[in-house]
Amino acid sequence: MFKLEPRVEFSPMISFLGPLFSIVLTMIFGGILFFSLGVDPVAAIKMIFWDPLMSETFAEYSRPQILIKAAPLILIALGLSLGFKANIWNIGAEGQYIMGAIFGATFALSLYPSESVFIFPVMIIAGIIGGGIWAMIPAMLKVKFKVNEILVSLMLVYVAEQILALASLGFLRNPDGAGFPGSRNLNDYPSASNLELINGTGIHLGVLISLLMVIFFYILLFRHSLGFKIKLIGHSPKAYAFSGDSPNKMVVICLLVSGGLAGVAGLFEVAGPAGQITIDFNVGYGFTAIIVAFLGRLNPIGIFLAGIIMALTYVGGELTQFMLNLPAAAIQVFQGMLLFFLLSFDLFVNYKLKFLKD
Amino acid sequence: MDFSEINIPILIASLIVTATPLILAALGELIAEKSGVLNLGVEGMMIIGAVSGFIIGVETGSALLGIIGSAVGGALLSFLFAFIVLVMKANQVASGLALTIFGLGIAALLGHPYTGIAPPQFQSFSLPLLEDIPIIGVMFFQHDFVVYFSILASIATWYFLKYSRRGLVLRSIGENHDVAHSLGYKVIATRFASILFGGALAGLGGGYLSLVRVPQWTEGMTAGAGWIALALVVFSGWHPFRLILGAYIFGGITILQLNLQAIGVNINIAILSMAPYLATIIALVIISVSRIQGNKGAPGSLGVSFVKVT
């Protein structure tokens, strides 16, 4: 028999091995899943994890795609990780992402077709505000009325999706679009376009900013008192109370930061890779970012790596759809599995197994 | 637009049908939460119930077997959750989210070949004599047995929690698992059973959606119903009867909104479609304001992993 003993000292080794083991286990169980769907498991796994980077036929297209997809995941996951550390659960990033895009696009299109260098910077601010406002609703309701932020932030995703429908069918619909739903394409509007900075690499401003944010969050968490307080309130709310700060302040900070980052991620997407507001503009980055945050163990460097890996599974997943006719949902199952293994592995991060002699 | 097109007895009857999957899923979650487990995977378990019930219904040609299959499907998925949070002691909030993501994916995968097929007809189970009462008969007594089951299950749950010895043990485990453990009660076993019960009922709710209410399989068809069920548990203050009340109010809002869309009222469809979600948020605010002192009803150990110390 064995029993569990809480780990007194943090083991970086175990903490690093967890995500690694989880990925390997996901590959194995994912392979079984693919096999049961009648697909060659080795080919599918190779196509998801290897081909987007190394294949001669696809890599030229898919390498930039990895950065394009990783940027929003990293931006959103960084914001969420703050709250998750402090036990503040914003799971409505998908809605904040949509609202950031709508705010930014609305601002830009209201000025169309006038050109100015100030338009794009103000759009970025509008994106932050849009996501921030959407996250402040659960924050305020939690602070004022102790309403559960998980449920409110999630409900607001569905509301945001309806506003998205309203925008693409109504107030943002392209007047020259022959009645089709969807806004004007911002890529045809130079002042509002978030173009590739280096041709063929996929690097747009959002990618650069997501990398800067990784560094910024690293400093914030490990070198700044706010990072310490966030960890403190997560581990021991009672100890935090002695610091004299109100826990409400943390609720507002964590939701505002995560909402703002989700909003700006939406803005970069709508002005860049997506180009326009459409009914199906959101593709689930806000939810996948939750997995990214955990896969990265809520650590900025970890989140960066996790964002790249998760983007790889997205791009690889698309390849398997085209090439092997795998359903799109298979990759979602794959991602869910990964999260299960990760969370289960936390047992060994938090506890030591002690074998008992009978 | 013509408001006289809205038939009130039929409105009430369809309100009850709308509320039934919510009652079932919320009731299961209520038991799990009373035992101290917060399972945010209700949406995932519901959609697995919806797809497994639909597939079994179509393949066997029996709606009844489909309904049973939906409960089994939901329970199977919840087994995974129970293992991860009870044995591996994983964070319950994150594991519940994982369960939802995983469940939505599996359901989309399994359901894909079944899109657009009509499921077997469900027998309605009218209550003799009562069904013939004018108006009231249409509203309350011409439903299928799942509707009556949801009411009976609520009463049984209430009785179980309030008056039975096992119910008392379950509640004590939810309030303080360390004390309950030191008294010799089986914390992990009880919670395991509660999670499975919750999964079965959530699955049943999902099966009711795909086999009776819609009745069809479409990807992501639960559309947040699982999350609304979670909100209902909070709204009810962990009380089965207030849970029924909340579900019927919510069902009323949804049905009214659909009726207004149908008669072409001059409000944008997107705005009407927001109504159920906004109503949920407003309900949560009202309920929180009314019991702002202390979280009355919430179990003390809710969401905390249990690890044997001795």
C-alpha cells in the first residue's frame, strides 16, 4: 500500500516532466482514438506534431500559421494565468475576445475610408477596452454582490456571440457586400490593417506583443510585489488579508488584465489574419487558452511553449482534416485529453507517494 | 405580429418541456455539490448524454432505450471526472472545464454521421382522467414520463437529503470531509457515487434534448444548458424545490422568447436570443443580493480535494 504525503519543497523536475509525460500519453491515447476512427495512428500523430514544422510540402504554409495561431493563445493564456493563480476563474475569455474585435473594428469602420497613422493604435486601445469592459461585468458583480464569476463570464460568451451576429448582419455589415453577412475587410483598409511585418513569416504586431508580454509577465510574477500578492491570495487568502489589501482589488485586477488581453488578441485577429467581423469569427481561442495556461503550468515561459505546442496541434489538426479526412472534433478531443493528463499529473507535483510496508 | 397567436396552455406545456432537461442536470449537480464536489463538466456530460441517447435510440429504434443510454453515457463520462478529482486529487474547477471540452469533442465526433436523422418517436404518457381536464390537462398531464420523472426525482432527492440517514452522511461529507472521515464515513466512495449520479442525470437531461425536445442531433446542441443548470443550483440555494421553480421561470423566459420570435415581434432575433443568458446572470445577482450575509446552503467543503491525513 502507499499513502500521499504533501510535498514540502517544490520540485522543478516533476513540474517540468508533467507536461512532457502528458503530451506523450496524449499521443498514445490519441493514436488509439485515431486507430478506432480507421486512420493510421502513426501518420496522424506525425501529421499533427511533425509535418507543420518539417514537411517539405506543407511547412512553408504552416510554419507562419503556427505563430499566427499561437499569438492569441499566448496573449489570452497569460492573462488567465494571473487569475487562475489567485483562484479567480475567468472562463469567458472567448466573449472578451469577440468584444475586443467588435470594439476595434467598429472604431475603424466608423472612420472608413479616411487614413491616419493614429487609427491602428486607437483600435488597439479600443480592443483592450472592449475586452476589459466585458470582463469588468463579472468582476463588478463579484465584488459588489459576491456573484460567481465563473458562471457570469461564461454566460457573457453566449451574449457576445449574439452581439457578433448582430454586428455582422447589422451595424457592421459591409454596405458594398451585396447583402452578404460580414463587415468590410480591414486588410483592404491600410490604416486599420494589422499586416505581416515580415513577409511569409506570419509575424504581425500581435505576435511581437505576445512575446513582449511573456517577458513582462515573467517580471511581474517573479520580480514585482503584485505577482507575489497574486500567488499569496491563491495559496492562503487568510495570509493575504494581513497585507491590508482588499481581495476585491485582486478580483478587479485579474479580470481586467485577462479581459484586456483577450480583447487585444481579438483586435489583432480581426485586423489581421481574419480580416473582418463575421458570424463565425471566434474559433475557440478563448477556451483553448485555458488549456494553454495549464499546460504552461501558469508560468509565462511555460505558457509561451504551450501556446506554440497547442498552435501546432491546431495547424496539424487542419492538415489531418484535409489529408486524412479526420473530423475537426478529433483535435478537440485530443486537446481535452491533454488537459486531463496534465491535471492528473498534478498529483505528483503536490504530493509524494510513500510506499508503506505492511 | 399578433399576440393572440400565443396559446397560453401550450406555452405552459412547452415551458415544462424546456425546463425538464435543466431540472435533471441541475438535480444531479446538486447532489454532487452537496457531497462537496464542484463538477463544472455538466455541459460536457449533457452533450454526451444527448449524443449517446440519440445514437442508441436510432440504432435500436427505441426511444426508451435511447433515454436509458443517455444516462449511461453521462455517467461514463462523469466516471472519468470522478477518477481525476477523487483519486488523482486534481483541481476540480480545471477538471470540470476539461470534461466539458473533452465531452463536446467526443460528442461531435460520435454524432457526426447522425446529423439530420430523425430519432424514434417518444411515446407521450398522458395521465388518464387528468389529461381530459380542459386547459389544465394540456398544460400538465399530457407529457412524457421523463417530465414526471424529473418532478418525482426532485421530491425523492429532497426526501433523501433531508430525512434519510445516507442523505445526512452525504451532507456531512460535503460540509466537512475531515470530520466526516474521522467519524468513519467513506468520503471518497460517497463522492464517487454522487458524481456518477450527477453524470447520469445530466446525461438524461441531454438525452431528453436530442430525443424529445429538439428532436435531432446537431453539434453543440446543448448551447450552454449545462452551464445554466450550474447557475440554477446556485439560484436554488441547494434546495430541490426552489430548483424546480427556477427551472420553470427560466423555461418560461426561453419559451416566451421563442414565441416572440415566431410571431415576428419587432425585436432583433439576436437580442431575443440573449434573453436566457442575461436572465441567468440577473437571477444570480438577485439571489446573491438576497443572501449577501454568508453563503447560505453552499456546502463547506465544496470544491476542496480530500486527502487522507492519517
